[in-house]
Amino acid sequence: MLRHKDVPYRRVDLVAGVHRLVLRALGFRRMTVPALRMEGQRLQGTRAIALGLDTLVGGPTLLPSDPDRRQAALRAEAWGDEVLQPVPRRLAWAALKRDRSTLITYLEDARLGIPPPLAARTAPPVIRLSAHLNGATDEVVRLDLAALPGMIDRVDGLLTEGAIGSPDRNVADFQIATSVRLLMTFEDLDELLRDRPARRHALEVAPRYPGRTPRVFPADWLPTPPR
């Protein structure tokens, strides 16, 4: 969203799990990212950041001015934030518990304050803590994988409806496309996402997204791709 609005910024990546303490020390009220400090304000979450950017910065709007389009975008963003986003997050931590061999691919260009190879070597405690905090148990992950086809159908539907996918990107585009883009880093999901409008949208919004996870989940956990 910052690049879309042509706003210069400095990105700081926080170690998962530990980020909660850092945010509190920096004066943020909630323990969640993304978090943005701008012109004396502290904003957290895509909706709050989008509203703040539209208020403080000119350029393309992230919340449409038309009331119907604005409500459609807000509903889509809420679904993307509350329903879709937790799924790839849990899958990521569950996958890393099984195989850390490609962890460093996710750390490309990371700004953690330590070299990526060192971060990768010291990651096991962070992975265990983050998997626990996000509830990434085998039972939950199996349910997540079973629900994914319906979620991708929902993204495709939002594109058909025009709630997302127009040349005038809105907050829901950025919320949803980045979650789909993370799903695209799992080899286990290649067949599910192949040739889907959701995949094309994600590539348009976030063409560069680091990371790749090999096949790690049991075959009988994986959703059946559409014919």
C-alpha cells in the first residue's frame, strides 16, 4: 500500500513471537503487524493503515469514495483479514516444523538486524513458539487444507464481483492477494492454485514474493484440485 501511494518508508522486520514485546515497547497498543508510524500516529492492521494513508497522503485512494464500492472493499478486506489470512500463516508454521530446509528462502531481503543465515540457524525456538501461538496443530492444519478450495473460490468470486481486481487497487486487493501469494509458496498447493484467477491476481499485486516450501504435508491431507 505504501508503494502504491508512492510513500517513502523504512521497513523493519520483527522476529515472530518476540514481535509482541517489541511492539509494546514501541508504544503500539496491539500486538499485531503490520504496524506503521507516520506523522506522529501509530497505525496497526491493513484497514487502519489504509484509512490513515488516505487521510494523510494524496494519490490513489485505498478506500473507494463510492459508498457501495467502499462497503464491498471493506467486507472483502475483513474476510481476508479474519478468515483467509490465518490459514497460510498456520500452514507456514506447521510446514516449518516439518521441514526447515528452505527457510532461508523466506528471509531474502529480510531486515531483522542479523544476517539471514544466522536467523535461519537460530529459528527452531521461534518456529515452535509461533506454531503454538497461532494454533498450528495437525488437526487445525488438516481443517485449513480442507477449507482452502472454498476460500480460493471465494477469492475468485470477489474478482468476478469487482470487489477486488480493478485497476484502482483497494485495501482488500492488498490484504487478499498477499495471503494468496504466501499460499503460492507451498509446493503442496501448486495444483490447487494453477490457472485460478486468484493466482493471477496475486501475481499482479505482489509479483515478487520470496520463499518456497517443498512438499511436506501428507497426501491425504491435501485438497483435491478442481477438474
